[in-house]
Amino acid sequence: MAQAESNPGNVYTLESVRKGLVRQEDTIVYGLIDRARFPLNSHTYEENYSKIPGFCGSLVEFVVQNTEAVQAKAGRYQNPEENAFFPEHFPLSIVPSYPFTQILHPGAASININKSIWKKYFDELLPILVASGGDGNYAQTAASDLSLLQAISRRIHYGKFVAEVKFRESPQDYEPLIRAKDREGLMKLLTFESVEEMVRKRVEKKAMVFGQDVGLNGDDEKKVKRKFDPSVASRSYQKWIIPLTKEVQVEYLLRRLD
Amino acid sequence: MAQAESNPGNVYTLESVRKGLVRQEDTIVYGLIDRARFPLNSHTYEENYSKIPGFCGSLVEFVVQNTEAVQAKAGRYQNPEENAFFPEHFPLSIVPSYPFTQILHPGAASININKSIWKKYFDELLPILVASGGDGNYAQTAASDLSLLQAISRRIHYGKFVAEVKFRESPQDYEPLIRAKDREGLMKLLTFESVEEMVRKRVEKKAMVFGQDVGLNGDDEKKVKRKFDPSVASRSYQKWIIPLTKEVQVEYLLRRLD
């Protein structure tokens, strides 16, 4: 039987939240591999490539906005772990509401840094992840972008849950800094260099293991071909995925006593 | 730099088609892992769970139909390697047409066995892949179903290309059987037990490697936790993915001389 990603009963503890983050690394690595199946396919990102009646934007914006709208109707954003890239003009969910555990302070709902994630993804990640050129699979490329963006966004906004469980463990450490609106102090309290180092190393190892070519004879072990450069995963974690997660944590904590 | 899945220039040879099939195994395995993140979430598949105005069907049908429609507009089905699950009432592509290599006989367009794939997926694959229960992530579950269904469908319909390159290699072997409409003879000519055995073993190995839990210390090598049972992948290949691929090949060949 499979091992479910979400914690059964939606119980959030330091332990379960940590496990959630570790499991989400895997999803991000699989997403990187999936996107690297396609070359850059730059037409996907050009404003004027497709003439979409009643729509102003690139093909990836068209696919992401419209797919998010379908998933919103199907209830995706009822889960407080999910944050949309284009939440404006969202259709309402058409499914009965599900009793997701509500442990977050209501201020959490106003935190959505997907605009920053979107920019980092296209400016910093794609250029080092994929081969140049095009193969015409623009819709598939955009769908792959969406899945990967969603996995990264989920990981980064999971910072809300991380911050909440940390706050509950030792409110006395956080309250003075929150009242003083001391961003730097909060950032310092949330930062553990050795843990971040471990995460980066683990992510790179996952990228190596999951991204290898597997064959039946032992040859592939000798001259291993890879689906993408494993350091792309660890560098992305170091440069912006971990920093943005901490930014979400600080934003959340600053609202925690409102 | 990444290794693109599609063959550059869309050249189809026995070698490139074989490589395509091998690479598609990886995508299917990643898709199995992705779906196994969620428990069954049976509400996703119940006709009457969601009350969708103007739509009659389950949530997964709603998500698949509407997401396919978005991707159709974005040009997904211009690529002859892609086949939709709900091609009826499809919106037209709004992107300029791309010069995909057209090596298939025009009869290929009428071959779409996604109805069989859909049934096998829900009746045979899901029950052995995922844990029981529900976690409320129905939209995410349906999106994951769609990605995996698309990967499996692509693999199975790739049989059209396999059949075409095989036919071109030795038309003299195929033509008499095609003219005689000899399905059994064609199936026999296309079947190589030892190759199928190798594919099943390789898929199971991929499921073991890609589905393992990876940590930084050596502990995980000793008591390896897995994201799903690797034999689910090989059994699915044996029971229906390989047979349906051959069915597509036979259907294609039967139209090849029209």
C-alpha cells in the first residue's frame, strides 16, 4: 500500500510538518525531471505568439489561469496548503467543503508570494534547467510548468505551517520580536544554517537518484546519464526556495498576534 | 543541460522510437509515485458527489474534460503522439500550427483507445496503487490522475509509431497479413516475449529506484521505505499496458494499406 503525502487527519506537529517538507522535496525533484523532458520552448512564454480571443498574455499564462480555474471549481483551494497564481476572478468551488484542519491564524490567507515565485521560476530556474530550442510541445510544456510551480509554491507557503508550529512550541521567543515588528530578529530565530545545508545536500542526492537513467545491465551505473543537472535542484533551494519559505514564515509571524 | 524526451527534429527510426518508449516508462513511474501521494479519495470518482451546474459526471471527468479543453486550445493535440480522453466538442487550437513530422498513415487519426485505458486505470490500477481513505484533496487527485492517464495513453498510442517503423523495415512480412486482415498473425509477428520480459523487469527496477525514500545517512538503504509497491508498475505493464500497445499496433497496421 502506498504512503500518503498528507498527514492523516491533518495533524500538524513539528514532526509531521518536517516530514511534509521532506516529502515535498521529492515532488519538486520529479517536477524538475518532468519539465526537463522538454526544451525551453520559448514560444510558450511569448506574449504575442498565440492570438487568444479575449485573452491578453502568453500561452503559459493562459494555461495556468484556465487550469487553476478548473481546479478551483473542483475545490483545490479549499485546502489551506494551496495558493493560486492567479486568484483574481476565481470561480467558486462546486464541491462540498471538506473539514481541513484549520490551525493557521486568519492572517495567513493574505499571504501569497506566488508573484515572486513566478518570477524566480522563469528568470532563474528555467534557464539552467532545460535545453535550448523548441519541439512544438508548448501546451505540454505549460502544463509541466504549472505542476512544478504548484509543487514549489506549496513548499514555500508551507512556511505558514512551519511558523505556526514553531510559534506554538515557544511563543515566549517569538512574541517580543513580533510586537517589535523585528523582521531581522525573526529571520535570525528561524535560521539554522546546518539544517539548510542538510536540506540542500539531501535535495541534490534526490536529484541524482531520481534523475538517473536506469537500465537492466550494470552499464548505466558506470557512465550515468542524468535527466538534469542535480545541482540545479540544490542551487534553487539555496538561492530562493529556502529564502522564500523563510520570508513566508516571517510574514506569517508578523500577523500572528493581530 | 537537460536531455530532451522528444527526438530532435522528430525523426522516427526503430532506434529513436525504442528510446522514446524507454523514456516514457520513467514518466509513467513518476506519475505512479505522484498519484500514490494521495489516498483513494473515492469522492473524486462518484457521479453524485459534486453538483456541477451544466455538467453530468464525476469530479475526475469534470477536471479531465475541462483541462483537456484548455490544453487543446493551447495546441496539445496538434502533436500526433497525443490522444485526448474526451475529444468530443473540442475547442480548436489557438496557437499557430507546428510542423510535427507526419510519418503516420492518415488512418492513424481514427485510432483512439482511451476509453479502454480509462477503464483499466480506474478498475485495475488505482485499487492496487493507492492507500484507502480520503484526505479532501480531490482536485489534486484528479489532476494527478490526468497526468498519469496522459502518460500511459501516450505510451500506448505510441504503438502507431512503433508499427509504422516496423512496417517500413520489412513491409514484405506485414503486407500479406494486412491484406488477409489476419489479426492473430500480426499480433504474433509483433510479439517478442523476451523483449516484453525485459521491459517489465526494467519498469520494476525503475519503480524501485525512483520510488525509494532518499535520506542523507545510509540508514534508508537498509530499511528502504517505498512510495508504492514496485510490482504494481510491472504488473500493469504486463497485464494491460503492453497488450494495449500491441492492440494499437495491430489496429494501425490493419489500416496501413488503405
